[in-house]
Amino acid sequence: MAADRAAELTEAYRILSDAGQRAAHDAARAASGAPAADAAATPPVESSPARTAAAAAAETAVPPVAAEAQPSAAERSGGGQQFRHERATRDRFVRKATVDRFRQAIAGSGEGYEEAAAAGFDLAFVPKSKLFARAKNPRLLGRFVSAVDETSVADAWAQAARWGTPNEEVCVFLMASEVAPPQQLAAAITAQRRKRAAGKVVLIPMDARNWDAHLPADAPAIARTLLARLRAGA
């Protein structure tokens, strides 16, 4: 409707701005019995060479586009809000699916873990105590983030260091659907190891789309077991 209205306005402006076309239009209206309202409403264009610059500009000016033909700011912002809502919904679904799958892999590993709670992480597991024996497996943490990069590595490392103890190893699985290049991740992990000497943290960046992970040389055996199970879909 807006496009049709704009076309009608443009055609009317073109006819009224041309003396010959306006006269023909009025003659046609008079022949049909309709009053020549356009001629009465619009002053005739001067035929003298002394016409003012304003009158000449009015004849050749391009008519403005009807406002209705353009999307409003509210419409544009509404589309952006819808996109953000859809993306947030997708991220929640991917997070839940990834966390649930990881939890199943730990439960089926047979390594004797029990679930705990750790602030800032989606998953936290501690090895079960054994009679007359000290559990050898590390504590496990899992976090799903929007992107595995230098910032998320630093934040997860700091949180994990506070959750662990000086005598226990903490293995962190940092998962996302977007992962920075290996060189950037290696530099970020090296910087954290140099910065935080207290406690032992092993951080494993992981691509949640295919369970591809960057395993450090000192990754615990349980990490390799879990990755094997995740990749195999067991």
C-alpha cells in the first residue's frame, strides 16, 4: 500500500509541475464533467523568462519518498531484537545439550565421580573417596561459553584456581561452538600458568560441535577417556 501511494504521489507531482500536462489533465476532467480542482488549487506556472529560481526549481525537483515506504526505526530494532532472541534461544539449547552429554560421559566412565557445585561452572565433579586409599583422579570442571578465547580462558582459570586445593589437580573443560586458533589458545594458557603458580590447573579448550579438543601434554588420563567417549557417542 505504501509503495502504491508513493507512485500515485509521484505521478501527480509530475503532472502538476508541467504546464502542458496539467492543462491536458484539466481538459480531460472538464470533458468528463469533473471540476478542475487541480488548476484552482495550483497557481499556473509563469511562461515569462523572468520566472523566479524558486518556481523553476519546483518544476524539476524530485518529490520526496513517502515515509510509509521506508521501514521505521521500530521495525528495524524489532528485527534485531528478534535475531538476538533467536540466537539466545539457540545458545541455551546448545548449552543444555552439551552439558547433558558431558554429564552422561562422566557418569558412564566408571571412574568413580560424584557431582558437586562450583560457582561459575556448569559442571563440577569430585572423585569419590576410597577406603584406605586416596583418590588419584583430578577434580573436573566444565563451562560452556559463547567463545573459547583469551578472555574466557583467563576467567575460567581464575575461578578453577579458587575451587581447587594445593594438593589436588583441577581439570577444566572449556566448551563453545566458537574456538580461537590453537596458537592464540596456547599463548593464553601459557600466560595463565606463569601467572598462577599456586595450585595445579589443566585447562582443555573444546569445540562443542565435534568434541575436538586441544589436549596439553600433561592432560590427565580421565580427560582422554572422556574425549574418547564423547567422540564415539558412547
